Amino acid sequence: MIRRKKTKKIQIGSIAIGGRALITVQSMCTTKTHDVAATVKQIKGLQAAGCEIIRVAVPNMEAAKVLNKIKSQIKIPLVADIHFDYRLALEAIKQGVDKVRINPGNIGSEDRVKAVVEAAKRKKIPIRIGVNSGSLQKDILEKYNYKVTAKGLVESALREVKILEKFKFTNIVIAIKSSDVMQTIEANTMLSKKVKYPLHLGVTEAGTPFTGMTKSAIGLGTLLFNGIGDTIRVSLTADPVEEVKAGWEILKALDIRQRGPKIISCPTCGRTEINLINLANQVEEAVKGIKQPIKIAVMGCVVNGPGEAREADIGVAGGVGCGAIFKKGKVIKTVKEKEILSALLEEIDRIIKK
């Protein structure tokens, strides 16, 4: 059983993170924020996929001034991503965002940081400190011989925390992200021992879908297994819907949360007598819109099929040109290979409609 480290509970709009709150799945829009219609459309698609908190880039005042228009049309908390110009953070807060993400070290003097902090206090919204391996402060890089290190990343985060705490602000979320998996694990493990604030996990610039999902599963999965982390974002060079799907798969694999189908399918071998790869892909595509947790086994032969059948809600074990459809471990019918998909989907439909 995973024993989560208890952190401070922080409220982001209608969603809580930290404390005993559920670990949430986040993503970030790829649209230009000033394009309200496109941004709202993407957010609604992400929400349908299971995104629970959404972040948008705010690179200029044009983007900052439309945040309320976006927020008024969506149902999940909206986070503004701010860099360099503290006035953008002030405008985002004025527009009613649910959280701002800043790096206090890159928005200028402490007076500017204080102005952002005071505005966040008045609106009772949290600030996320974001530290990335690609934008570490020059003096910290110099201290560690111009190499990004886990110690340097943690030092940067703690420095930023102290700035906010100096102004008596503790409504804080922290994220330390590196494109290096082991560095991400090491830095967050180190940070979790030093703070009680909730941690936002991610492997930054993880890459294209296959590589990025692999790196994120290892990095986030390791930390979550060790009880570290309160919210996650999988960063992929892809449609952000894929980030949300990957985030949920990580949580499902660790039995932390369940959403939608869990599909078990065998890798195929010389015993397989049906076109299992095609069947498994068809099943996955057909059930992707289901939100209820359901375990589906798509097995190619009778060696491992019966064992998986005992654990699955519904499934099939292939035979010579046929398939045995099972429910809760019991075979309920045997059908010809060409009828397997329709028979399986029919039974799945019956289960989810109960």
C-alpha cells in the first residue's frame, strides 16, 4: 500500500490538492491564450478526457486581459503561467484565475514579488513556484560548476519559498521539473523532506508521445509509489489530451485512482490463433469514451486467459478461429472470431449500463 506523505492542503478553485485530497491530473493548453474560442474549445476537450486543472500561457497583456472570458466558459480551475513581467500576474489575478504560476526570481525586485503576493492574498488564491532544469538561476549554476543538479534545483525552489514566506504567504505549491528522469526523482525526493507544501510533479520536456510517456511513467510513478506528489502533469510534444490520458494511466497502474477502462492484453506468441493485436486495438478504441472503471482482458489463448478471466470484469480468450467470452471469471459464450468484437462490446455495454 502506498503511504502518501501528508502535505498542506491548498485550494485551487473547486479542487483541493495536498492533505488528504485526491491526486489530480493537470495539463496545459497549446492554443494562443488570446484566442478565447480556441482556448475554451481545447479546455473543454481536455476536461472531457479527465483533465482536472488547466494552465494557460500568459506571455503578454493581450492574453492576461481575456482570462475572465475563458474562466467564465469552463468548469475546471484555471491557472495562469507567468514569466518576467509581474504586471501580467497582477492582471491575471484581477481577471479571477484560480492560481498563478511564477518564478519569483525572474519577475524582478522583491517589491514586485510583494505586489503579486498581496494581490494573491486578497483573492485567496495560491501561487505555484515553478523551477525547471532549463531555466535555473545563473548564480546557482555557477555554484555547481555550471551543471544542473538536483541540489541546485532544490536550492532554487527553497530560495523562492523564502521570498514568499518573507511576506507571510504560505498558500504555496511547488514544482521542480527536469528533463532528466533520475534528476527529477532525486530533486523531488530531497524537496519532500524539507517542505510541507504540496508538490506538483512532472518530467519537463519529456519528448514525443512514446518516449515522453515512458519517461513520465518512470519518473512520476517512482515518486508516487514512494508517497511523494499531490498533482501531476505529463509533458508531451503532442495533443495535450494525450498528456491527460497518460496521467490517468499512471494513476491507474499504481491503483491510486481509477477512471475508465483498464485493458489487459497479452503480447501474443505462437499459441495465438486469432488476430489479437488488431482485436486489442479495436477494443481500446471502442471503449475510450467510457468513464466508469472496468477491467477488460483481451487474451490470445487458453494458457493465461483463464487466470486473467478470474480478475477481469469482462474479457475474451482466443481459440482456433474463435473466442470464449467470459464475465467475472465464467465463460458465458463462445463465438466465431469475426463476432468477437461485437459480442465483447455488447457485454461491456450491459455492464456499464447497470
